[in-house]
Amino acid sequence: MKLLDKVVIITGSSMGIGEAIAEKFLIEGAKVVLNSRSQSRVDETVKRFIDQGFKSVIGIGADVSTESGAEKLVQGAVSSFGTVNILINNAGINRIAPSYELKVDEYKRVLDTNLAGYFITSKAVGNYFKDNNGGVIINIGSIFGQVFTGGRAAYSSTKSGLKGLTNVLAVEWAPDNIRVNQVAPGYIKTNLDELDQSDGGYSDEDIIRRTPMRRYGTAEEVANATAFLASDEASYITGTVITVDGGWTAFGGWS
Ligand code: NDP
């Protein structure tokens, strides 16, 4: 159990990749704080884990794009489990639209959640880490922070901005024993991907054909990389990114 008794906050973990990360961390012995904007949605996820026999799991409804939401997560983790050791910034939304038409308030809403939200939560938890012997932060990015296509001005602004945020915090907070890294997934079958397919006009077959490994990734594969970076096995790794994409970003060919 490489995360035994570590207390982890996983933002946006009522479903999808966040939920898979939570399951992996519970299997590895961690105590898990789940989160979504909705207390009832996160409570349903907590119940699924309790029904599977996991005990050390709670859910906190909080909007991570607000400072009050971030503080609520830190206070909830400390009051239930006594401390916080790991933060996974995972909550994310997308809005695919031609940039000529994308509404500015929609652009800002994506930035508020995927980028400002990651800073806000990192700041709240980072201050706790500074006063409590350090910790680990992992930001869930995307291949669309590294390679680009149309219709994703908001999403790619956040996911490429994350490289700067991750690396600045890694450098600035290293003396306080805080490691900060990024995991960048390729295409994973989740609710977000279903919405993106209808807004973005692509199909499963398009993704499978374009991916050198000829398949979608799984949320568990993203969770495995995240658990490694959070563990002491990665004790000298900070300011880096692990891309989990079946070769998507490596591919530069034409067929
Ligand atoms: P889902 O849509 O399946 O899940 C998103 C989660 O985030 C939900 O639990 C949602 O709950 C929560 N959430 C959204 N906004 C907020 C907020 N402001 N505060 C708190 N919670 C919030 O998405 P995925 O699991 O697919 O994506 C997770 C992360 O992985 C995102 O950062 C995404 O960009 C990234 N990613 C996903 C890929 C994919 O192919 N699926 C590929 C690359 C990266 P609620 O609505 O109840 O608040």
C-alpha cells in the first residue's frame, strides 16, 4: 500500500477520472476526501465506495473556483482525518465552440474552474502544507495543453496555462517540501468526453484511428500515474508532467 494513511483531497471526484483516482488511492490505503459542486452527487459516490467496503472516505460539496470552496475542503479534511497530505486538482469543464462565437463569459467560466480554481485550491492547501511539513499536489492537465485543434480556445488556454502554474509552484514551494506535478491524459471515456463528442463533432472511431495504441485510455490508467506521482516512489520528481495518451502527442504522421 504505497499511500497508507495519506489524506488526499481529490477535486471533481463524484464521477469520471476523479472517481477512478479515488478508488486507486483507497486501494493503496489513503483516506479520501471526495468533492463536487453538489453535496448530493458527491454523497452518492461516497455511498458507492462505502458499499464496496471502503471506510475512510468522505464527501464535501464545494465549488473549487471559489476561495470559500477551497477553504471548506481543507477544513473538512482536517476535521475528519486530522491532516491533509495530498491534493489532486482534477475538477474540469470544457466548452467547445468556434472562437468567433464563443461567449466571453463562457470562456471565463472555463478559466475559473480549470485554471484559477487550480490556483485557488493549491493556495489554500499549499499554505496548510507549508505549516505542516509539506505535501504533494498533482494537477490533471490534458494533451490539449500540448497539441492544439480548433474550437478549444478556453480549454487549451487552461490546460497550457497549467504548465506554468505547475512549474512555478514546484520551484517556489520546493524549499517547503511540497512537490507539484501534472498528469496529462489523452482521450478517456467519461461524461466529459460524451459532451465533447456532441459539441466537437468527433466519434469513438476518429479517436481510435488517430491514437497509435488504437484505443481510448481508461480512467484507471490515469489514476495509476497519479498514484505513482503522489507516492514516495516519486520523492525526487517535481515540476514535471506524465502524459497518459497512448502515443497521441508523439504522433506526427499523416495516416
Ligand atoms: P467529468 O465531467 O466526468 O467529471 C468532472 C468532475 O468535476 C465532476 O465530478 C464534476 O462534478 C466536477 N466539477 C466540475 N466543476 C467543478 C467545480 N467548479 N468545483 C468542484 N467540482 C467540479 O470529467 P472527467 O473525469 O473526464 O475529467 C476530469 C479531469 O480530467 C478534467 O480536468 C479534464 O479536463 C481532464 N481530462 C479529461 C479527459 C477525458 O478524455 N475525459 C482528457 C484529458 C483531460 P459536479 O458537476 O457535480 O460539480
